[in-house]
Amino acid sequence: MNADAPRKHDLVIVGGGLVGASLALALEPLGLDVALVDATPAGEMPPVFDERSLSFSEATVNALTALGVIPMLRAAGGPIRRIVVSREGDFGQARLDATRYGRTEFGQVVVARDFGHALEARLETMRGLTRYRPTRFVGSSIDGDVRRVTLQGTDGTVELAAPLVVGADGTASGMRAALGIGAETLDYGHALLVARLRTERAPDGTGYERLTDAGPTALLPRADRHYGLVHGVASAEVDTVEALDEAAFLARLQSRLGWRHGRLLACGPRSRYPARRVVANATTAPRAVLVGNAAQTIHPLGAQGFNLGLRDALTLAEEIAAALPQGRDALGADALLQRYAARRVDDRRRTLAFSDRLLRVGMARGALMRPLRSLALLSLDHPSWLQAWLVGGAMGYRGDVPALCRGDDARRRA
């Protein structure tokens, strides 16, 4: 293709995963010509849509319902009605109950694979969307009042141009690297084994976070009578633990979790993920913005990663809607990027701090930490301003909350 004649769009999204696809859907009412770049061939699911259990906050459920994704789920999400947090070897636990806050649930647990199918079904109905797949991002550059994106496809090189390009291509973001934006990386010293777990007592809507020296173990209540398991294992042990047969792995979990769920009966295939924090030094560049894991990848403790990334996408959609009356060129103008970045500061900072501090305190060793943690758990076990603050953040209501997360649709009024 002639490099001097790129294919023009109003906006290009690099990355067709959870956040990138959700952003495309959020832009649909604006009538824009949107390009979605995806490395996965048509008819296949990106690797992120696996057997992992995703915990959607109430704000996320609100938004995905408004975007038409939740109604397309093949299976209903599992409601999270209660959350129990405890620490191995410490006294006390924190129990959070949605009914204390006038809710029936804090959010829902959805299998990533099911979510991927629902997103794909919804994207198939979207107007104004051009999908480039399978294509691999190669590079990006500024060309006057547009940004160019170079892709490598099965038929050769393709070049796109748009007033705004969005990097939603994950933790190892090629877009972030092409923009020259660095990132701070922190390895937490453990890995996460993720699987589907069947127990003698079926889930009753309670999610569990069990903190240990080696990392957290979480049980998320799915709707199929299974739990979604996230098991933290110290880096030095993870190869050995991953190689355990099912019986030995269940015995390990039983010793960690105890018998409140009855006997642990079966465990599906295990997937392994690194436990690390990767935070971009900036989220914007000329005619470009980073969202989701490309902007910040956080530990799944507290289940805030996708929820935070979705709020990135929805905030950007609102700013695009506000700028659109000024013309298509305004979509990537400095003023829009500055407003977007300013709106995301508080939510991003507070969510990153919450995830990191909870993990560090939970893993901290030492005789002094145990009574302090026990006191903290006991204080959180009763309704208070501190518990209310924690619950509000867990449900996705931190900082400047996008309208769709509140159950309102400001895009159609812009």
C-alpha cells in the first residue's frame, strides 16, 4: 500500500481486548468513523478471554448494561453479595455486606470467555466500526494534525491516520513504547495461578480474599456453582506448585483455605500470570492517549484492574463527545488530552494506592504487623465511615465517575 496515502479514520484504537472493545462501543452514539486494531483473527478470541473470573464492580455493571454487553452474556453473572477479607495467622476478619448499603450486590463475577463472546456479539452490531484483524502494530508517528499508525497484516503493511489514536494494547504496550513513554515496574515476588474451583458447598454470593506471606488467594462466586480461584504463590515455588497434579494442588488449597467451603472437589486447568505493577509515566502524548493496562497494570487483589481501565475508556468517550462540536480535528487536540488526564488523576492515584498498600500490608511479615492488621480487620468488620469509603471504592465510585457508571448516559446529550 502507498505509505503516502494512509486510510483515514476519526479515531484509531490499538488493541481489541476488554478495554479497547468497550471504548469502541462507548463511542458508537457519536457517529464517528472508528478503527479497531486487533492481533487476533476473525472468529477467534484474544488470549485475555480465557477461563479467568472477572469481578465487575457495580459501576462497571451499570456501564456494560448501558453499552448493551451484559444482555448478550451467554450465562448470567454471579452476584457478589458479601466480601470477607482475612489474613493467615492473624485474628479477626472484615465482612462487608451489600445489604448494609441498600444494595443486593456489590457487583458480579463474569467468566472472561463469556465476556469476550458478549463483546464480540455487540461489536458485530456496531455502526461506524472498521476492524483491522489480524494485524500487528508496528509503529506510530505524528503527521501534522493527525497521528499515523503502521500495521503489519497478512496482506502486507497497512497505514492508518486519525486525529486521535488510543493505545489499549495491554501491559507490554507497543503503542506506549512507540510514544516514548516509560513505565515504572514493580515485581511483587509471586505469581498467580488462576482456575475454576468446585467445592462441596456451592457459592452463596460471598467473595473471599485470604492474605498470606506469599500473596493473596481469592475465591470469586461464579453463577455456575464454581468459584473463580486466584492463588498467589511465591516466585521461588511457582514452578513446583504449577506442576502439582490436581489432588496435590487441591490439598494445598485446602490447607490454605480451611473447611468453610467444605471439601475442595475439583479444579479446572490452571493458568499462570505474573504479579506485577506497571505504571506508565504519562497517559497522553501528541494526538495519542493510553487506557487500561497500557496506562496502568495493577495487582488483581481487590479486583480493580479492568474496572479502572473501563473508567479510563468511558471518561475518554465523554471528553470526545464534548469536543466533537468543535470538529473532528479537536478529537486529538491538546485541550482534550489535558482535560482527560486531569479527570483521571484522582481515580487512578487512589486505586493504585489502594491496591498496592493492601497487598504490601497483607504480605508484610513481623510480629508487630499481626496485631496491627488484626485491629484493622476488626475495625473494618463494623459499619463505619472507613468501611463505607472502602465499599464505595470497591463498587467503582472513586473520583470523577463517568456518567455511564452512575447509570446515566451523558454521551447522547453532548
